[in-house]
Amino acid sequence: MSEALQSLLDLLDLERIEEDIFRGRSRSAVVPRVFGGQVAAQALVAAGRTVPEDRHAHSLHAYFLRPGDPGAPIVYNVDRLRDGRSFTTRRVVAVQHGKPIFGLSASFQTYEEGLDHQAPMPAAPDPATLPTGEERLRGYPHLPAETVERFIEARAAVDLRYVDDPPFGDFGEPREPHSQVWFRTNGKLADDPLLHVVLATYVSDMTLLDSVLLAHGRGGWAVGDVVGASLDHAMWFHRPFRADEWLLYDQQSPSASGGRGLGQARIYTQDGRLAISVIQEGVVRVPR
């Protein structure tokens, strides 16, 4: 396991400070606030630690309410909304400086047989044939060295490989609002199903709004031609998967308007199983 991945796992390992109350550490991200994927992942950890082990997360719905302060801890308060025969529902509010910064609802279910179909996996090149994230970033001379190093550090726990140039690599002209990345953790994980769901949640916030930027030829926060932040985030976990094995994140944007952009995506295992569906809306504004 890489040192960066172990550091991330330590970050996601919350401290229980009271019944249904947890505390997590923070760290800075590419932008000067707590990375949204970190807050979502920590909130899901908090919810999952109040749920029986035989119930696995099948969905989450979340709102980002305020920017997180990377210099302060985050307290996660869990409400046990429902414990049914098959489903368990939890609500989590993340608090900093006495104010809520994030809210999440998550649902968990016992294993059950049922109808089964899925959308087919789209075509994508083998991840082994693609440059690593670090190789891509170092190949863009227009990016400031400081920005490159911040990106590399922020993503060091994950092997994330773009199929095509990301928005910050090739911008100025509109492109199809469609982006693909392969990702897996930089090291093997334990067999705990919640851990794999949490790591996928963490990564899911890294690139989902890229397709919005592509549609308008914008490079994004890395080059400063837009400002933005995640507003809400929803995920549905359809089938078992491992976050330490290759997952294809196929993303697109059907709409942008009113200073907001919508990204939607499907995440597939390398052998073609649809594992996760994701939708996110974010603020995407052109600086005046």
C-alpha cells in the first residue's frame, strides 16, 4: 500500500466521540477549502458505523452547504431515521465552527435476489495503455508548477487515468461534453465492502464536472477561467465492486444554465458490470 493511500485511509478513519457523533480531520485540497469528496466519504463512514454489518450502502444523497475549513476538525452527527426489516436509513450533518457545512442521507440494505439488467459498458481503451495522472499533468507546460504539484499531491492515493485530455489540458474550443477516466486506489484494500464504497465516493467528486467544462472549452479551476463548487451529489451502488481494481468512470453533462452545471455518470468494473450511477450539480461561473 502506498504511503498516500494509508494517509487517506487514516483521514477517513473517524474518531467516535459520543454515541452517533464522530470527529474527522481535514486537509487542504487543490482549491483552498476541504475537498467535497472527503466530506462525503467521511459522512458515509459515520453513517456506516451505526448500521449492522450485513446491510450495505445502496444509495446516498447529499448537499454541500458551506465551504469546509481545512484547518479545523469536522464533527459528524448521525440521526438513525429508520431500521426496517430490509432497509436502514441514516442522516448525517457535518458541522464546523457551529454551523452545518454538509448534509447526507444514506440508505443501506440486506442482500436480496431480484430482477437484474444493466446498461452496457461503453467502449474505452485498456487503462494499462494510458498515461498516469502524474505523466499527463507534467506534460502540460502551460500549467503552473505549483498547480501541478498540488494536483499530484491531492490525487496521490489514487491511480487516475484520463482517456482523453482533461479540460485543463486542452481548452479554448468546445468539445463533446463527455469524459472518461479509469481509477483505482494505489494499493490493495481490506475486504470491508463499506470501505470500497467510501473510496469510490471520495474519487467520484474529482472529475464529474469536467464534462460541463468541456462543452464550453473551459479549462476549469486549474487555469482560473471558471470558479465553482459542488452543490449536491447523489450515488446509487448497484453491484459489488472493489475500489482497488480498475473502474471506468464514464461522465457526461446534459445541461448547464443559471450558473450551474449538471454532470451524470456511470461507473463500471473492468469486466463490464455497472457498479455505480452518479449525478452531481455544481456552481460553474465565468469570472467577471
